Amino acid sequence: MIRLFLLLAALLLSVVAALWFHHQGGYVMINAGRTTVETSLFLAVAVTLVAALLAYFLLRFLLRLVRTPDSLRRWWHQRRRGGARDRLVRGLLRIMEGRYAEAERSLSRSARSADVPLLHYLCAAFAAHGLGASARRDEYLALADRSDSQARLAVGLVQARFSLEDQQWETAFASLTYLNEKWPRQTRVRELLARVCEPLGEWDRLLSLLPGLRREGHMDEATLARLERVAAIGSLRAAARQDESALTQAWNRLPRSANNDMEVALCYIDCRMQFSTADAEAERLLRQGLHREWRSDWVDRYGRLELADSNGSLRQVESWLKQRPEDAALLLAAGRLAIANGLWGRARSYLEAAVSREPSGEACYLLGSMQERLGESDQALASYRRAAELGAAFHPPAGLRQLRRPLPDMSQAAEATG
């Protein structure tokens, strides 16, 4: 509407100007050398205006003609970028559909002409990973890293994830360690690093990561507790392969939550008993743990102690029996400790009670040894046979190792009664 109004105004002004010039007198004369041109003022003005307009349009045409290659180039680039975006969308859809080969071809071809080649290379790496082509996958990741230096963390996390999925633990550990040094506040890096520490047995590194992960609250408590337990047990077992001093130091380095974990504490006790079953510290830990939570595996360990004051251990077990007279594991522990103290009759009584409540290969074997000690050969052979049927693999108590006459082999006893 405004353009139409301006056009009408210009037309009106031109008509008025033409009428005015038409009624004006005067003329214009142009003398160039021997040539003289004489015309009216109106015609001279009209010719001048027409010439100016023609020059203007000619100049615009020439400028557009000069700029045509750049315009064509921009149009071509826009078209290529539009095609790259379409290929990116199609590639993502192919990845979702599991058509990795088509996705890789589409994404790799369109990466160079894309506005953001990083996305194309990363998606192509996902497609190559789906095909199991690790060499091409790593090449795409390298291209993605070179295309945008600010995306190095994202590219590194993708590479670490691929290594984890392929169970390339050492490669993943090296990548994540580098990323953790460069970006120490990145929670995702530490989470993946904690995951890869477990299969590699990097227990101390895992234990150092857990407090920060627990403070950040991104991992659920059940997973953190499991990782802490696994790391603590692994650290204790690794230290036990050195010496008892290293084991004690490893236990003291553990966080309080790990020390209070029953599984971790039992592992520490087992490691201590590997060096000596006459361990007063193991007895103290077992006694305190059983007061806190009653567990059959802890009762079993207590019955295997061979302290200098073995009578004191037996009294402790007998005091527990007053509260739990039907506990088969406790009766077996009492029988073992009675044997260690040379109390054959009492040991036999405890073992018979244990076998009657919950027969096991060890209880039957120990009962057979007591029956043989007391001259009850037939009952002893029957107990040995039952022990062989149930399966008995254990270390005999100190009292049995001190017997002058060796005990019969279980398989031979079973054959004798067969």
C-alpha cells in the first residue's frame, strides 16, 4: 500500500514537473568541437533523467553479474548443509533401527559439508561400534576430536564407554584416568572410572573415588555399598598376600563404614587366621560381631580359633549355648573347642547334638573321631561313612592333631562299612 502511494506521488510529481518545464522558455545548447546540439530545456532534462536511470540499472546489472559466482556458491553451500542435516536425521533413525551400515555411510559422507561435523562423526562412531568395526570407530572419534577441540571431554567419554562395552578394561582405565586429571570435577568420569577399577582390581583407587561419589549423590547407595565392600575385601586380600603387617595397615586405612560391614570384617578375620588361628584380635572381633549380629559363619570361625586360653573360648561358646541351645553351628563350635581342650566326653555330647539337628560332613567326621577315641568302633565307622556321603573338607582341631593314633581315611572308612 505504501509503495503504491509512493508510486502515485512520483507519477504526479513527474507530470507536474513536465507541465512546468513545457511552459518554461529557454533552451540548452551543447557545443563539442565542431558539433553543436541545441534543444529545449524540457527535452534536455528528460534525456538527462532517462540516461541517469539507464546508468543506474546498468550498474546494478553489472554488480549482480560480478556477484553471481558468490551467490551461486552460497546457494550451493546452503543446499549441501541442508542435505547434511537431512542425512544426520536419517543416520540417527538408522542407528535406532539397528541399520548400522546404512547409518555409517550416510553420516560419514555428510560430515565434511555439515555445519557441525562433530555430531556426524560421533554418530558414525556409534554406527561403526554397532558393526564391531573398532578401527573405523576410533578413526571417527579422532576426526570428531579434531573437528572441535572443546568437545574433547565428550569424545573421551564416548571412547571410554565403547571400551567398557568391549571389556577393554586397560584402555578404558587409561582414557578415564587422563580425563579425570584434566577434568577432576566431572562426576561422570569418576563414575565410569569406579566401574572399570573393579575388574582391574584397582582397589585403593576405587576406595579413594567412593567418598566423592557418595557426597555428590548421583549413584544409588546400594551400588556404592557394593563397590565399597568389593574394594575393601579386595584390598584386604591383596595385603594378606604380602604379610600380616600389610594386612593390618590395609584394615586401618579402610573407612569406618567398611570396617562396620560384616562381610568385610569377616574377610579381615579370615585373612588374620591364615597367619595364625591363635589370634586374640580375631577372637575379639568375632565376639563383638556376634554380639552385634548373630551369624552362623561367624560362629564357625569362632569354633576354629586355637588360642592359648582355649578354655576361655569354650566357656564363651557354652554361655551362648544357654541362650541358643538348638543352634547347630554353635554346637559344632563347642565340640571343636572341647576337642582342643581334650574334653572327649563333652565333645562327643556336643557333636551328637549338632549332628541330630543339622548333620554335616565335618560334624559327622569329628563325631566319628570321638567315638573311635572312646572305643566305639562300629559307631565311629558309621559316622565316617556318613561324613563321606555328606562330604567333609576341613582342618581338624588342635586336639585331634595331637592324638597319637592317626585317624582313618574317610574313603577307607566308607569302604569298610560298605
